[in-house]
Amino acid sequence: MNGQTSGKGNQVKDHPSALNPAILVLNIILSILGAIIGLELIVRVGISTNTSIIGALFAIILSRIPIAFFKKYRNIHAQNLVQTAISGATFSAANSLILPIGIPYLMGEPQLVIPMLVGVLLATIIDATILYKTFDTPMFPADEPWPPGIASAETILAVVNKGKKAMLLLVGMGIGIVGKAFGIPTDLLGVTWIGDMWALGAFGVGALVIGISTDQGFNISQYYVPHGIMIGAGLVALIQVGLMLFKKEDGKGSVAGKFTSSISDMRGALAKGYIAYVVVAIGLAAVSGIYSQMSVPKLIIWVVFAAFAAIASELIVGMSAMHSGWFPGFATALIFLIVGMMIGFPKLPLGILAGYTAATGPAFSDMAYDFKCGYILRGNGADPDFERAGRKQQYMAEIVSFFVAFAVVLVMCNTYFKQDLFAPVARTFVTTIEAGSSPEIAKWLIIFAVPGAILQFIGGPKKQLGVLFATGMLVGSTITGITVIVALIIRIVVVRLKGEEGQSTLYILGAGSIAGSALYSFFTSTLQLGKKK
């Protein structure tokens, strides 16, 4: 294997192993910390934060301790494994584990919490495995933005190389911390300076539309406008993905060409992933007893639809995360829940469906960010063999973090639930199920699916206009929309005046802003650990 140089004094011959005792021990410790942070934030605030930068900084700090054992952490690829693990534990514990298992508990079925926890753990592992097999393919190229990944890589490289980049990063971190303290979403500010401008513009406009309408006392969500737009855009996005899958193989899509994985690898991974989702869905139907609530034909439809919803959700979420740095996991799960209600599934099967779908997507997107970070640190694919070796070690670190997160959630979930602490999204799913479906809801969904489909078709698979516009409407606010639009205007002006040099500067400042926002969230949430609402 050829050597790789990423930063001064970091030439390596072989990639560090995720199972190396020094790395494994630190990864387990930080994964426990990351899982706790994820749980605290999701049940108390309703969000989870990107802890990958915190993990990298921990490794960097430890590497400065003048003891031989800690020297291993000076390797930037070892730091990449550490940030991969803590990030994986944070997002899986919050979004993929505690959120879904709260649904059966809230529905009065506490005995289903453990079976559901096992099911969503398996779904999370399948989710991450599909990403591992499809990253750096024509569908999910490594050279696309994946903004939080760029932020983590730039943070590590700035510390290693020092100089102008480090100063710009510090300025960006200052912007991130100060802005966050004043309630400005500076993580989105940073993402907007890195991600696809069209996709983020659509997100910003969607956020402004919902924010202004709500501020004026007219909530358009009551007519299911965002939901309908997401359904239409999501369906078109899936068709666009399908066309990509059945595209003929050529030199650019082969292992020997532009990408390190081929179209055929991508097809195989998605097919096997779907089968795996079907098997887990059958298992959930069996252990939860929901099979007794449906006829055999409806049960078959439920299993097929649950597996489809899981894989479709992760593809839509992955596409959005790739271009914008934002993954609409909650939004897509809600859409498939509403479609399930239209099909006519009973309440408990709907709850299991919602949790199962919500478990896929977050791990997919988060690990893609970590892979992007590793891709940059490994030289942007200059050595394909080294790139594949490093990505494999990151995958192993991620899987370890999932099992650590599973253990933490298993131990702590009852403590949270007995205090009536749940992810707010879980309550939303249950409230939606209890409200039931109606022809009136179906009418509005169909009406607004049309503009969503048109917008997504016009933007194409690269810009994701429909999906991101709907995401902005589903999760945005006035301040979110203003922040994104102002950041875009600044970016356009800087790039026109300074060209590539200006964009490069914004990349570093954006990375710093994301890092500063993450650090602020980390310390403020840590100070609140153990406190009740």
C-alpha cells in the first residue's frame, strides 16, 4: 500500500485499525459520552448535535500528552476514527434508538420497548452498511459537499498545519459560538457557505415561508402543505434515484474510473439492504404481535411497505445530506407514516412503522459526513486502495459505536421514560396516529404533492429543490430562513469578488462556524446533564 500524506508530518504506510486497543478504548469511552449527549439533547431540547468535531479535538488534546501511549492519537487517521465513533454514537442513540422506542411506550405498549430497540439497532446497522457499500458511487460521490464532513476535516488539518487556515478556522469558530449564544443557527450559516447553493436556497425559502406564515398567525401546516410537497418531491426523487440505478455501466462508474465503488456494487448493496429490511420487518411483526391485528394480505403489504419506507427514507435523506448538510429524517418518516395511514394500517402497526422508518437515514447521513472527512484526510481519493482501507476502518468504528449506544440506551431508557422524557418527534408521531386519517387530509396531500413533484423535477437529482424546500417548511422558522438567505447572499458576493480564493476562505470560515456551534451545544448540554426540565 502506498503512503499517504495529509498535513505535515503525517505520512503513513498503513491505515490505523479501529480495533487497535488504544483507539478502541478511547472510542468506547467517547461513544458512551456521545450517546449520553445525544440522549440528553433529544429528550430535553428535541435535537441532536454533531459531536464529530468534539471527538477529533479530544484525540488532538490527548496526543499532546507527553506519554508514549497517547502518541498514537497524533495520526490524523486515528483522529478520524475517533471522531467517527463519537459522532456515530450520538446520532444513533438519539435519532435511531431512543426516538423510535418511545413510540410503543407512549402508545401504552411498554413491553414492546426492548423488541423495538433490537429491531431499530438492526435497522441502523443495515442503514450504515448500505452507506458503506454505496459511498463514492455515482449516486453518492465522495467529491460532493457533505458539509459537516468538510468541517471536521478542515478542523483537524488546521490544527495540524497551523498557519492562515488555523486563524480563519478560529475566526469561524468565534462566529459559531457567539451566534449560537444569541440564538442564531450558525451551524446552518456554516453549512450554507459549504453546501450546494441551489439546495440550500430552496431550504431557506421554505423555512421563510413557514416562518412568516406562522408569525402572521396562519399556519399552512394545517392544510398539510409541507407534507404534500415532500410526498410529491420524494416520489420524484425516488424515480430519479431509480433512473440512476438502471443507468448503463461505463468507465466513469467503474472501480477503475472516477469512483471507488461501481454502479453494480451500488445495485447489489441496495437489493441486499432491502431484503435485510424485509427480514427485520417480519421479525418486528412477529415479536410485537402486530401480525394478529391485520389480515394476511395486509400484513404482507405492511412488511413490503415498511422495508420500502426504510430504504426510500435513507436515500431521500442521504441525497439531502449530501448537497445541503441537513438530513430530514423526521420529515421523511412522518410522510411515510401518513401514507401508511392512508393505506389503512391499524394504530400499533403504524407506530412500529414510524419508529422503523425513523431509525433509517440519520446513521446513513452521519456516517457519510465522517466518510467525507476521512476522504479529505486521506488525500481526496489519490490512492484508491488506501481510501478503501480507511473507509473500512471507519465502518468498523461506527459499528462499535452503535453497540455502545445500544447499551447506553438499554440502561437509561426506562429512567427517561419514567420521568416523561421522550423525543418530541415520538410524541408527534403518536399524536398523528391518534388523530387518524381522513379523505380531507388525503385531498390536501394530493393537491400539494403536484408542486412538490414539479419543483423536484425542475431541480433534478443534483439540486434537490423539492425535497429541500419541503424540509425547510417542515422544520424551519423565520430566523432559520433569514440566516440561510443572508449567508447565501454573502457567499455570492464574496465568490463574485474573489473567485475561487473567496470560496476557499468561506469553506474554512464555514467549517469553523459549524465547529463553534457544535462546541457551544456540547458545553451547554454537558452543563445540563442530570438536570430535570
